[in-house]
Amino acid sequence: VYKRQALKVKRYDLLGKSPEDVVFLRTVKGVVTDLSNDVLQYCFNPEAESIVHKFLNDKVHPRLERFDSFLKTNEYLIGSYITFIDFVFFELIAMLLAAFDNVLEKYPSLRAYRDRIAQIPKIEAYYQSCLLYT
């Protein structure tokens, strides 16, 4: 969906600026998609409450640690500029925070990243209009 929207509005830069970036973007997209799928499976698991700690320790925190580490030296998931995957990951972070209040507590770079995306004027206006971002 995001890729089609980027093409529709002729924001090709959101899809990667070089062949190397496009390859890296696809890799990051795969990691984000895997985490998103795991979160959705957890949310619809009837035994979710009994496996919450295992889920967080096995599926969520290892990935968040890697993202946090990368974001210590990079502004965005591809590096120095924003791409469509940043918006996808921003939504995933919102989903994680809705399910697990303090999930970003030990990830300062991820919190800063989330705040950076949230401060994009149109995103900020959207979240303020529907009171989703806290």
C-alpha cells in the first residue's frame, strides 16, 4: 500500500535512492513484516496472557534491541532519510505500545525515532486529531 502511494504522489525517494538502499529497504521490510506478523498472531492467540513474557523475550525484545542499536547512529531505518518502511514501523510501534505499555522503556533510540516520526507535521496533526498518540 505504501509503495503504491509513494508512486502515486511521485515520491520515489520513499522507495530508496540507490540500488543498494532498495536492497537494504527490502531486508528491513522483511524484518518489520516478520515482527508485525508475530504481534498479530500473539494478539489473536486465545492464550496470549499466559505467554506474554515468553513472547516479549523471544520475539519482540531481540528485534527491538537490533533496531535500537541501528538507530543509535541513524535517523531512519534506511539511514539518513525517511522511506515508506519508517511509516510502517511507526505504526507497528504504536501497535506494540497499545498492547504492551512499557515495551520501549529500555530503548532510548527507538523512543527518539518514534518521536521524530510523530513530529512530522502531517502525522502530528493526524494523531492530535484522533488522540491516538500519547
